[in-house]
Amino acid sequence: MEITLVLIKPGGVSRSLIGEITKRIEARDLKVVGLKLMNAPRATVEEHYAEHKERPFFASVCDYLTSGPVVAIAVSGVNATKAIRAMMGATNPLDAAPGTVRGDLALTIDDNLTHSSSDPEAAARELALWFPEGTV
Ligand code: CDP
Ligand code: MG
């Protein structure tokens, strides 16, 4: 059993896709063990994306993540990280397969609706950041 992090980015929240995305997670028999709507502090977002600090899109992705509320979801299940990554689809929605969240619901890389942890180590680090109080 593994716990992983999903963020519904501000574009997903403003497009009223909280239910749609959460429905897909639950339909896969993954369990929600933490869930909150929040305005993410800039410092949290910058730490979250620290691996991308030197990349040209770092400032814009941090601007995006702080442009409105996000939903942070902790998800538990067997191989949850890999399962969720596959469900969300490729980073660029143009490359994301139909049937994935990004392939079905997104069109551009700068508004690709969700974040999901890339591996279990990243998941542990990100869960500590977004759910310092722990999961349920
Ligand atoms: O989110 P994911 O792990 O699939 O992709 P990433 O390579 O870790 O990049 C993090 C986020 O930065 C992406 O989800 C995009 O929102 C953003 N990004 C971007 O705006 N432009 C790029 N060329 C690459 C990433
Ligand atoms: Mg990533």
C-alpha cells in the first residue's frame, strides 16, 4: 500500500472539475485519505517545484499554482503513485492519451489541470509538505 499526492491545479478548480477528477480516482478503487481546498502559499509551491528551480517555466508554474485555490488530495492504494500518474497522462496534454485526465480534459501544458507525484520518494516529500498534519 502506498500514499501519493494529487493536486487539482487552479484551472481544474475554476473549471469545476474537482468532482470529475476525484470521481476518476475513486472509480479506480483508490482511497482518498486527505482532501483540502486551499490557497497555496507561494513558499509551499516553490518548495513543491524545487526540482524545477532552474527551468524557464519555474516562475510561470509557481504563478499558476498561486493564481487561485487548489485541491490537495492524498490517495492510498496498491502502487498508487504509478496508477495515478498513468491516469493523469503525459505532461503535455497534446501527448496525453485519450482516457487520461489531461488527454480528455486539458489542451495546453501550462494549464494541464493536475499534479501527481512522480515516484514514491517524491510522494513522501510532497505529502509532508501539503499534509504536515498527516493523512487520515
Ligand atoms: O506535472 P508533471 O510531473 O507531469 O510535469 P513536470 O515536468 O514535473 O513539470 C511540472 C509542471 O510544470 C507541469 O505539470 C506544467 O504545469 C509545468 N510545465 C510548463 O508549464 N511548461 C513546461 N515546458 C514544462 C512543465
Ligand atoms: Mg513532475
